[in-house]
Amino acid sequence: MASGAVTFYWRVTINGKTAREVIGVYDPSAPPKSLQPTSKGYSIIAAMRAAEVLAAQHHANLDKGGFAGVKAAEQEAKARAVTAKLEAAQFTLQALLTDYCDHLEALGRVAHKDARSIFKLHVIEAWPKVAALPANLVTGEQIADMMRRVIELGKARTSNKLRSYMRAAYQTAKAARSKASIPVRFKSYNVTHNPGADTEPDESANKADKRPLTAEELRGYWQAIKTAPGFRGAVLRLHLLTGGQRIEQLVNLLTSNVTGDSIMLFDGKGRPGKPPRPHTVPLIPQAAAALLECQPRGTYAISTDKGETHLSAITLSHWAVAASALPDFQAKRIRSGVETLLASARISSDIRGRLQSHGISGVQARHYDGHDYMEEKRQALETLFRLLDAPEASNVVQLKTA
């Protein structure tokens, strides 16, 4: 070299092309017969041994392009390792859960709010190291540990919801490989197994609430809100007289989906990955009057700021509790109480289900039955109002003598 230093190269010719590979610099102070390089470089014999190793690699891989092919494979492996490292940093469990919540929101599913809150409190903040792992390396045991912690906090139902949301997030990423309707970003998580499916729910926490309001309790609640003044009373009457619709869906009612005799809600409790299902509820005159008192305008029909934002579901629930004089009253008991009362009036389970937007199952119901059932639902709501507004003694039935 210009500096006087000597550099060893191994040279090879393959397919008419010559290439050189650097071995290292010559160390004149190295023992002449040394076979290994020193800290300063190579002896001549050590350089020959290094060249022999390169030649052996070349001849062993002639079918792959010789030593050049070996180098290309090494470079490709290094590139894959760098890519894998970047993906590990980008496609973490936390990122998957965030993307899943964004996906739910894009589908119009209100559950994204609940899922975000649960993931934030019980995964991201509680288990930061696990949340930072590549999503496809998280195990079912780790998810079970998350659930166990929530149960130990006295929130068994939340533990089951965590499992459900986690399982759905992984299933979305897994299905992205074969389901074109799922955003392509989910493929990048390389999920081939659903660890959420390896866990078991706490069955005791999934028991339905068996305490629907009785007919007398519902009538008492109706009397408490029947003449309640202002916006609060109107909203409570609308909720009850439309059949105890899910509060989260009712408060999201759009002004554009209000007509003179019906409202259209959107039920987001259907199958995972499906958009919210339109659910039309007829308005009996008393419910229409209550809605008119709410003065629907702007975007949202049930609003305290002229339709810019909707009333909070929690606020409506608190108003219902405050209006009732019953101990241990919960707003969700209104819904089950309405169904129980209608059942006692011989309203069929099918009509009750359509009125309250329970899941409609079966091929016939989902694909062939095009009837809107508006008249049947209206009759059920009229029956509900008669039962609520009737004097207490009116539920006594006179039996005919034989």
C-alpha cells in the first residue's frame, strides 16, 4: 500500500468474474510459523490458512454461487435479523391491542372505549414488560396471569372481559392472513396462534343478573319519572317507553335517525368484526312526546350542548338510580324488568328479542325473513305503557266460573 503496509487478499474467479476478499494486514513481527492472526495482523502462513478456509467455503457452495453466494446469504440473514429486530420493537402486544381498538372504532363498535380502558389499566400499565414483547411471543400463561391479577382485585367480570378482548385482538391478527376485509397491518404481527384461546374464563363471573324489576317496581319507577320535569325526566321516560333499550346505544342516537314515529339505533354487540346492526324502534305517542321534550338538534338527539356531544351513558344511569326509591336499584334492571313484564303479558320471546335487539339467530331469521316487525314492536310498547300506567289493582284477573 502507499503507506508501506501489506494487505492479504484471497482472489477467486467464477463464471468469468474475478473477486477479491480481504483477509487482513501483514504483521512482520508475527512468528513466521504462527497459524492464527495476532492483534496486529497475519503471518504469511496464517494468511494462507485463512485463504484455505475461504476456498473451502467457496467450493462447498459452488451450486449457490460460491463464496459470493455465501456472502450474499450472510448479508440477507443480517438484513432479516435487523428487520426482525425492528418488527419486534414495532409490532408489540401494546401495538396490537391499540390497533385492535382502532379497528373496532373504525367499524363503529362502541366497545372500543371499554377495551381501551381495560387494556390500559390491566395490561399496558400493569404489565409493561409483557406489553413491550412482540405480540407473537406472548403466551397464554402470561395472559392468564393478567386475568388472575384482575380477579385478585375483586373484578372477576372485568377479568373475563379482558380475556374476551385479548382473544378477539389475536384472532383478528391471525385471521388477517386469509380475510381480506381485515386491515393489512394486522398481517405484520405474524400471529399464527391465539394465546387468548389457551385461557379459561371465570364462569362464576358470567352469570346473568337474575334480579329484573318486578311489575310493581317498574310501575313505581314509572310513577317517579312520569311527570319529572325538564330534560332529565324526558330522557328517563324515553328510555323506559322505548322498551329499556341499551343505554349506550340510546344516548348515541343521531338526530338524523329520528322520524315522527320511530328512531334508529345501532347495535354494536353482534359478531366480532361485523359493523353495528341497524335497529329501528317505533315510538308510541308518549315516547314521541318525551323525545320532543329532549329537543333533538345538531348531531346527537340526546344532548345537553345542542347536539355537539351526546349525553353520557353513565349520567343517564345515575339519573335513573336517583329517580328510583328502590334499594340496590341499577339501571340495567329496567331492561330485564321490561322483558319480564312483557313476557307476563304473553308477548312472544321473538318479538321481545326484536324489540330489545337481542341476537337474531338462525338462517331463516337472518337471511330470509325480511319483515320489519314494526307493528308487532309497536303493539308490545303499547302493552308496556298500559301495564306501567295502570292502577295497581288492574293486574287482578277475574276468573270466570264454570
